[in-house]
Amino acid sequence: MKVTEWLQKHTAKYCQLLIDEEIETILNKVIQHPQQIDYYVINHEQQVVGYIPLNKLANYVFAEHQPAQTRRQIFERIASGNAEELMTRHFSFCYEDEELDDITHRFIENNLKLIPVLDQDKKLISYIDIFPLIKESHNNLL
Amino acid sequence: MHIHSSIELGIGLLLLAGLVASILSARFNIPRVAAYLCAGILFSDQLLGSSLHIHSSSWGELLTDISLSIIAFIIGGSMTIPQMRRVGRVVIGSAIGAALLAMICVFTVISIYAYFDDGGVINLTIALALATIATTTAPAGTVAVLHQYRAQGPITNAILGIVALDDALGILLFSFMLVIIGNESFFSSVTHIFNEVFGAVIFGALMGWVMAKSSKLVRQSKLRLPMIVGFILVSLAISNSFNFSQLLTLMSLGFFVRYFLGSAGDKVFSTLEYFEEFVFIIFFTLAGTHFNLNIFTDYFFVIILYFIARAWGKIKGAQLGASFAKPLKGSQWIGYGLIPQAGVAVGLTLTLSYQPGFEEISFIILNIIIANTLLSEISGPFFTKYGLQKTGELGIKRRSKRQ
């Protein structure tokens, strides 16, 4: 099955963050998309340039509740930056014309729950969630 | 069966004793650093050390060098340039003020003591070494108190920024001090400072660029650690060969890796931050093995002078620095959060044993710093709590245990 076909059956609402958005704006957007766990960051040409994992945002929100912090975490807490500073630039993704079988190993290798689907211009189309994939695979085995 | 004394046995026993100390400190709610030091003291010559034949002279230097290099690298990469701009003038001003005034106060007080202690061992070299070490602060104790009392507000944020920043200033001043003491004339010091300091910064930047480029090629997380440690060791070795300051080279390496990698630098530093506790166990237990009760009693007055001068310098210096930078209500209480002193201070002191000009006196400096670490770790939380109480930034106390 092609990724495009999968996406026709499994639509997903997603949240994109602009590269220069500040942490408060990011949090406002994120709380409206609780199903996502990675938030993709786009530049002004709409291309995906990185992602911010939910865990990183949780670290910021709950910083004062952590009994021990490294110096790096302290500076993130008191001098948080925009999406560009928070995001991780290296991320796994797939293209819409790829075969689904070819991308499943990326979930396992990179310990991911979501993989963004990009078009040839690196613009975000949707994402694939591992849970429906597991469900479908399990149903086929039964 | 007879177990021979060996390097492996020495390091292994110190690590295991540190581990037990860590478990006990959590169980009985005592400062972790004090527990590590006590674990090390168990293996000092006056206790088990002589019967177990644990002598760190053959491996202590290498272990201290590598451990302190890791810490300098982490400190260098702890802050980015945009963060430095955002952190605010109060934090930068207070950090510089606290570091400089603590240094001046300790140097003045110990120098006066040396002047009147005719025929004693305390001299200007010890005063200068103690003065630069006095600039460092341990963030862990302060962060734990802020967490315990749910502190929030501008003074809390300023304290956090300063405790995270001033170890970098401490390392910088300590490196300058080593260059000054290692040279006979002022002119010679200036040329050496140029070579050792600027050489270190430029070389660190170059290695940082190479490491950042290499890091982009290393996609597998399990290969990241060998890459980081490899770059740290190679930088350390080359900086030694060219007489660049080791500490500044590693701090510069950390800073430029973070600069060139941007947000991707997080992965590099989070990999290494797991080792910070390991390094501190080594520092404290190793320092503990050098414990000597006679020095504690002989130099008790110096220990007290050092503690008071440093605390006063930190409190007044932070206030002065803040008032120069930007008036902030309650800035006179910032310095109360800067009393704890631990890991970096002990690490810097351990390196003195292997520095020319310090062979005879490093033992005394180390014992003064061990005593001050214990004192400041025990009293630090009370100072922090008192200062924050005055600013009204303390919240409701948590019921959780101290970390």
C-alpha cells in the first residue's frame, strides 16, 4: 500500500509551528492538538525544517517541578527561545509516494510514534500514526 | 586469597562507596555532596586508605583531567548566544559582581592572614588560588531549595541564571590565575595569557566546528558518546602539547559545538550530562581521600575566614552587580542563593596537585575547600531560603525529599 492510500483512509489533524514563534504561542497551539506528540516546525516557505517533541515542551512547562536541573535546562527555563531554538533539526519523514512497508522500520529504529509525510517540496501533508498501523497489522494476522 | 592493591581496586572502591553514600543520603535526607565526601574520607590515609594501600597519585591526575574536561565541556555548552542576550543584564551583572567581589574579598582576607601568620604556610599563592576557586557556585543545592519551596519570580530566575553561569566565570579566572602563578614576571604572564587563553579559545572553536560537522554524520545515538569522548580527549591532548589552557579549550569546544549545531546540540550535551553525576562522585570521593584531620584543626581559622569572606563577597557582589546592570527590587537578596560550592570547586582544586608551583600547598587548599564544601552545602539551603523569604518568592513547601 502506498502512503497516499493509507492517508485517504486515516486522516489526521495536525499542528504546524512557525520557525520564529515564541514559546507562549507554541503552547497555545499545542494544547489544541492533544493527539500529536511531535510538532513540526515550518519555515516561511512552508517547508518542514524540524520538530519539537511534546516531552521538550513538558520539560519547559514543568521546569519548576524538577528537583534537579542541569545548567542547560536552567537556561532553557529562564531564557526560553523561539521554535527554531527549541526544535530538533534531524527527523525521520516519508514521502507520499513511498510504500508503507518501506517506512515501518523507521518507527522502530528511531523509536517514533509519528512520522510526518512530506511532498517533494518538503511541505507537510499529514502524518502517520503507529497505532493504526499496529492495529491493521494485527487484524491482518488474525 | 589476597587482593592486591591496584588502580582498578582504588577507582572501583571509590565509585561503590560513592554509590552507597548516594543511596544513604537519599534515605536519610542529607546533602549528597557531603555523603560523597564522607565516603571518600573513609579511604583517606588516616582511616582505611593506608591499610588498603589506596594511593591515587598514579591515576588521580588522569582521572581528574578527564573528569574536569567533561565538566568544562558541559559548562561551555550550557548557554547559547541568544539565551545570553535574553537572560538579562541583572543575571550577567550579578554573576560578574558576585564572582569578582567574592574573589577580591577572599584574596584580601587570606592575604592579611598570611601577612600576620609570620612563618606559616599560608601565602599569596594560596590566597590567589582560594580567591579564584571562591568564584564558583554549585547549582544543585540551590535548585533543590527553589524546588522544595516552589519559589517563583524575578529573583528566583536571577539566582538560577547566576548559579548556572558563574562556574564558567570561575573556570576563566582560575585559568588566568594558573597562567599568572606559572610565570615569573608580569610581562611574561601577559604573553603567556595571550598564548594560553587566546590559543585555547581559537583551538576550541576550530575543534568545535569539526565536531559539529562530524556530529551531523553520526545519526545513530549509540555512536554519539564515542564521538564526544574522542573529541574531548583529542582536544585535551593537543591543548597540553601546545600549552593552551586545558579548561578553556574544553569550555570553548563545548561553547562552539553548541553554537555550530544550534538546536541539534541538545543531543550531544544530553548524552554527556548523564556522566555529570559519575564525574562528581569521582571528584568528591577522590577529594575525600586527601582528607587530613590535622589540616582541619590547624587551619580552622582560615576555613572560617574563607567561608565568611566568600559568602559576604557573593552577597554584596551580586547586589552591586545587579544595581549597576538594572535596578531590581529585592536584588540585595540574590547573593543569598549563591552560597553552595561543590563540584567545580573541588575539581579545580584537585587539578592544583599536578600544577607546577602547587605541589607542596595543594594539600592545604584541597582540605580548606573540602571543609568549605561541607559547610556551604549544609548552610547554603538556609541562606537561600532566608533570602527568598525576604523577597516573598517562596511558595508552599513540598513534602518530597531533598535530592
